[in-house]
Amino acid sequence: MTDTVQRDELVERLFTAGITMGEVLTVYLGDVLGLYRALSTRGPMTPAELASATDIYERYAREWLEQQAAAGLLTVEDPAHPEDERRYALPAGHAEPLLDPESAYSIAPFLKSFVAISGAMPQLLEAFRSGGPVSWAAYGRDMIEAQGDFNRPWLLASLGTEYLPSIPDLHERLSNDGSRVADVACGVGWAAISLAKAYPNISVDGFDLDEPSIELAKANAAEAGLSDRVTFTAGDAADMAVEETYDLATVVESIHDMSQPVAVMRSIRRMLKPGGTCSWPTSAPRTRSRRRPARPSACSTRTASCAACRRAWRTRPRPGRARSCGGRRSSATRRRPGSTASRCCRSSTTSCGSTGSTVSRRNPDRTDPTGGGRARHAGVRC
Ligand SMILES: C[S@@+](CC[C@H](N)C(=O)[O-])C[C@H]1O[C@@H](n2cnc3c(N)ncnc32)[C@H](O)[C@@H]1O
């Protein structure tokens, strides 16, 4: 390939990326301001009607509607009319990805996470220069919500109903009265909620460094009517003073975020009852492949690792730093010594939700009906 062909291809590609980034920002506006929701529930609207329904400024509503129509995200019912009188509609097929947080096709949280990363750019620039940390708080509430909603579909659809039941001895143990589960680095609580829903006799305690995440997790558990069996506590999992208490500890997509993963895993080992199990399910794609350019899912994982996952690194440096999430997949289930070994989950599958199709954990790119959508989700989740 000649230099000029390379140049032209790069310019075209990054120009398209810039346009797409602009669309990400405007989708964020429509998501957070409730514009898509209003169009979905009330039907096609003029700018004035949308502005009135969502309490935003009419001129900006018109700008947004025109941009969304130009991008093909909305349709215009009567393009020949003057701008003020045109009605804009949300196509039926666009409602689920933009508005249903429990759908396997939910895409708004993925986009929201990039907006959150953009907001943390000053801190990221400083961290790249100094080698210092970028705290989770720097990414703001958008990132907490995006992370939670990103994992929510597969956690609610699969963790307690498919993933853990595929490990028979663990499933049997959780089906017993009084079993206790710790969800370490629980975020906003969807794994704990999924487990408590699936196993009505267990209680689940979630732990996370991030206090705003814990507050949101408590609200989510209350809304699910599970506050009596699901608790959440803010704190460093490496410092847990709990011993031989839990039958199962889960760590969902968090180990590579930690500044001290070995200390956390030691702490988990102490927390487990003899014969207890630690499971760290993840839908993160396998990225050991040296294929370059990498597949979209691997690119997404690398981007997340570069711009977001470093947040906890070096905030509390200890031996045993986590790997880059592009470095090696970490999905396994381990038993505390003294019991028969539990199955490693590497060959299990993660449901892709409402379609009933599955994403192979060995190669998410191959079978994902969204063309790698869940796998891309998995990347930003890290
Ligand atoms: C990528 S998020 C995953 C959250 C949740 N498990 C999920 O799947 O949505 C990683 C989480 O790890 C938490 N975390 C990192 N280090 C931790 C530590 N030492 N103790 C407790 N939580 C920690 C962060 O605060 C963050 O909420």
C-alpha cells in the first residue's frame, strides 16, 4: 500500500470516527434529557411539542431533532413542512437499544461511558504524565450508571439463572437455606440482586470502594424489594475483617481494575467458609490474539483499559498489580482448598438475552447477533 493510500484511508476513517463521536454526544443528550423516552411514549412530535414534553428549550429541541434525523436515528414524518412544523419519530426498532436497560441490545450505557471518559480527560492527561491514579470519582456519576447498566442485562438474565446453575455443586449449595454470598467490587449491585432473585434462600453482601456506587446499589436493591436479604457496604475489599463467613464470593469484571488484586483475593480466601467458592465471571472477550488491527471487541477492551480501567491502579499501590484487561482473560471459578475442585467456567456460555442466542465465551465475535455488541459492551465494562 502506498503512503498516499494509507494517508487517505486514515483520514477517511478518523473523519468518520469524529462524526460518530458527535453522534455519541447527541445520543447522550437524547438519553439523559429523556427525549427518546418522550418520543417513544407520546409518538411523533414537533420541536415545540418535544420541548414542552421534556422541559427543554425549543430552539435546541429543533436542532437536536434535525441532527438526529440527519443521522438516521429519527425519521421525519413530513419533511416538506417548515422546520417548526415537522414531526419527528423514533423508529420502532430503535426503542429497545436506546430505552430498555435490561435488553441484551441496550446500547445507551456503552455510549454514556465514553462521555464520562471525555469528562475525565484533564485527570487522564495528568495521570499519563505523572503515572498517578485516576480515581473512579473522576469519571463521575455517568460512569457509575453506565457501568451498572452496561452489565445489568447479562447479570440479570444469566448470572443466577444460567451461569451458576451450570456448576451443579455450587448450585446445590446456593439452593440450601442460609447460604451466604459476598459480591466483591459490587458496583451498583446488579450481580447481588440477580443472585438474590435466583436463590430465594440466600443472603448477599456487596462490597465496593466507591461510596456513590454503594448508595445506588442500596436504592436498586430496595426497588427490587430485596433489602432484607441484600446489603451493601463501602470499603476496600482488601481490608475485610470477615472470616469463614461466605459460601460463595463473586467478583464481576473487577479484578483488573484493582490496585491490589492479590490482597483482595487473599481477603476473599479468608472470607470463604471451608469448601467455599470464588467465582469471577466476566463476559470480557479473549484478547490474547495478536491479530492487528484487532477485532472491534478487542479494540474496545483496549480502549477501556487505556482510558478507564486505570482508575484504581496506583491509588493504593501494593504488590500484585492487575493486568491490562487486554492482556489476559480472567474468568474462572476456584474452590477454597480442602474441598473437591470446582469446574472452571471457561467453556460456559453467556446468554445474549432476549434473542436466546449465546455469545461463546471462547470467541464472542463469532456468534454475537449484534456483530460483537455484547463483546463491545464487555470491553467498556472493564
Ligand atoms: C468495572 S467496575 C465493576 C462493578 C460491578 N462488579 C459490575 O460488574 O458492574 C469495578 C469496580 O471495582 C471496584 N473496586 C476496585 N478496587 C476495589 C477494592 N479494592 N475493593 C472494593 N471494590 C473495588 C470499583 O470501585 C468498581 O466499582
